[in-house]
Amino acid sequence: MEKTWLQALGKMTYGIYVLTTRHKSEINGMIASWVSQISHDPPLIMIAVHPNRYSNNLIRQSGHFVLHVLARDRNDFLERFKGPDPESKFESISWFEGKTGCPVLKDCLAYMECEVTADYSPGNHTLFIGEVKDAQVFSEKPPLSTLDYSGVYIGKD
Ligand SMILES: Cc1cc2nc3c(=O)[nH]c(=O)nc-3n(C[C@H](O)[C@H](O)[C@H](O)COP(=O)(O)O)c2cc1C
């Protein structure tokens, strides 16, 4: 049974995003795919972040995050942002401080700055609900998704 539901869930498609956050002087970014819009008015986004992620604590403490939609040809960001070292993630790429204080990557198709309005832990990930407070679109290029990724994020740990 486990193998069947794992395989079936692995067939689902998602966007692949960079999620950034800041608490005081600490900034961080991570790759996230368990992400969805969940309301039009107010505009709400849900992200699922495992408690083991360094970002989880920063988002919880700051109450803010930025979700970046990436271009299909930027899958090099997968390597850059999946590691554990926050410093190296932002080395030699351009970013600026958004309205929420979180880092905003210049090299993205669009970004949404969010304020956390609720969080839930129904399973092994924290669901942070964020209200979009600011957003910009930089490009109409096609976005990066799991269709461009050979692995599967299973979210076990
Ligand atoms: C394609 C892909 C999708 C991912 N999606 C998520 C996700 O939705 N939630 C999550 O908690 N981790 C996800 N991860 C794992 C984190 O990006 C990874 O553990 C990262 O190193 C966490 O960084 P941090 O601990 O510095 O916050 C994903 C990784 C990849 C490669």
C-alpha cells in the first residue's frame, strides 16, 4: 500500500519555487514545491515547510516570506537553494530587500511578498498561510515546474 500511494502522489505536478525569508539579520532561501494559491480575496498562498528546515523557524518568527516563480531555464537554482548554508545561497546573485524586509531575487519571473496569517500542522509539514502584500511580474517566460525536474520531493524528512 505505502508504495502505491507514494507512487500515485509522485505523479502530481507542482511549480518549483524559491522561498525566501528574513528574521532580524538572518536571511535564508529554500526550494519549495508544496505550494498553492488558496483564496482570491484576500489573495492567500499556502506553503508546506517541514519543521527540519532552517526556514521554518525564520518564517515562524518573522511572519513573512517571499515566493519566487522561476524561469524554466533556472533549474540551477535547485542546487543553489537546497543546501544547508544560508550564506552561499545568496552569493553572486542579485537581490534586494522587499517591503517585508525579506530578500527578493531579481532573477525570477514573478514574486509575491506575504505576511503569515495562520499556520497549521495537520501532518509532518507546517502549513503557513500567507496574504500577498506586494507582488511584481518581471517576465512572461514559462515557469519552472516538476515537469522539468527528474526527482520527486516526497517530504519524508
Ligand atoms: C524540487 C524540490 C522541492 C522541495 N519542496 C519542498 C517543500 O515544499 N517543502 C519543504 O519543506 N522542503 C522542500 N524541499 C526541500 C528543501 O528545499 C531543502 O530541504 C532545503 O535545503 C531547506 O533549506 P533550509 O533548511 O535552509 O530552510 C524541496 C526540495 C526540492 C529539490
